Amino acid sequence: MFNKMRKTKEKDVPVTKEEVLRHPMPNHVAIIMDGNGRWAKKRALPRAAGHYEGMQVVRKITRFANELGIQILSLYAFSTENWKRPKSEVDYLMKLPEQFLTTFLPELVAENVKVQVIGHAEALPDHTRRAVEKAVKETSGNTGLVLNFALNYGSRAEITAAVKQIAKDVERGMLAPEDITEPLISSYLMTSGLADPDLLIRTSGEIRLSNFMLWQLAYTELWFTDVLWPDFTEQHFLEAIAAYQRRDRRFGGVSAR
Ligand code: FPP
């Protein structure tokens, strides 16, 4: 009798795009794309091969995010700490935005994607900066997905620069200390004008933020996976969104459910 009443174990059915589309989408998804090096090492390939494969996944996930109607996709492509890597790897990583934006610019334009960049662009090599500027300019009128690359980005550096600028504006009499509110601070950050991320994905099993959008992630839902970035698929992306849709976002308040 007791046994008969027990529920049979539900099978793990992969979540579908249609299912995910029935629920509210995250407006802004941010991704820390990690694990390119380990992906390459597992295959006895140079680290650059992992980054190259990672770039193909950027293309795939950008198209998919756009298809799902997500409004902003922020990708951590190069941090202010990544300069510590061997010069050959840094040189290769600096070629990737150029390669990506040159190869796929017609596609991004056709798909109505708007490219934006956060980070200290002035320290990028000229060829990288020019490619980024061209893509930003040529997609500036697009109204679909905002593809926001974090390049030479570090959150503490961003906050430090914002604090400095606020102090200067107070000194010049343009701002009073009482004007310094949370929205005002947000408006001095590199993400000014972009809503905060609703969902952060980090691949490769590392459970940390690595100096990415520390202010902006205050109420973001975090989703971590062991999958290495070059192995990340549309299905993994759907799983992350489905997990987000199951969460009860209270923003410090009480549940509305
Ligand atoms: C982290 O993996 C990844 C990076 C530092 C670079 C991310 C760049 C890409 C995914 C490609 C960029 C594409 C464009 C379009 C700009 P890791 O090297 O730290 O991997 P590991 O932790 O396994 O060594």
C-alpha cells in the first residue's frame, strides 16, 4: 500500500526553448566565460585553441540570446588582471575581438545586434580599439540585443574612477554631497544607461566574481556550472534561464508568491 502511494521518480527532461519562453525572461544576462585554457589542455592543444573555440561559442550564444528576446548580454572577455598572462596569450586575446567583430560584423548588423564595450579602451592595442570602435559605430542604430563586451574591464577600477569623478564634480560645484545617491553612482559607472544584470552565469566550476560588475551584481541571480566555456551550448543557456525563472527574487523584501 505504502509503496503504491510513492511517486515514481520524475525523469530529467531537458528544458525546451518553448518552455523557457513561456516565463519572464531575464532582461540582462552577464557571463564570465571561463575554462578556455582547461578545455585546450584536456585536448593537448595550445591555450589559444581554447580561446578560439570560446569565440565560436560567443557567436552561438549571442545569436541564441537575441532569438530569445534577451535585451542585454554582457560578456567578460578580458579583465584588467588578464595582462598578467604570458605576452603571447595576451597578444592572441587582443586579436580575438578584432577577429570576431570583423568576421561577424555583417551578421551582427543583419541581426540588429548593438555592440557596446565597457572597460579601459585607451589601454587596448590600436588594432583592437579600431575594430571595436568600428563595430560600435556601425551597429549604433540597431535596436535588438545589446552585446556588451567587457574588455580590459575591472570593477574596482571602474568604481575608483567613478568616485574620483564624483569628487571632482563636487569640488567644481556641479554636485552637492547630498546629491550622491545610488542611481547617481550607477550613472558614473561604465554601465551607465544599462539595467543591472538579472542573471550571471559563470562556467568552468569557479565560484567567484573575479572583479566583474561588483556594484551591478548586488541583486543578480548567480548560476554556476562546471561546463567549460568552449563546451557551453544553447541547452546549457536554457538551463541557466530556467533556473533563474524558478528563483524567487525578493530584493530584500518578502516573497510575492
Ligand atoms: C577565461 O578562460 C577566458 C578568458 C580570459 C578569455 C575569454 C575570451 C573568450 C571566450 C573569447 C573572446 C571572444 C571575443 C569575441 C572577444 P581561461 O583562459 O582563464 O581558462 P582556464 O581558467 O581554464 O585557464
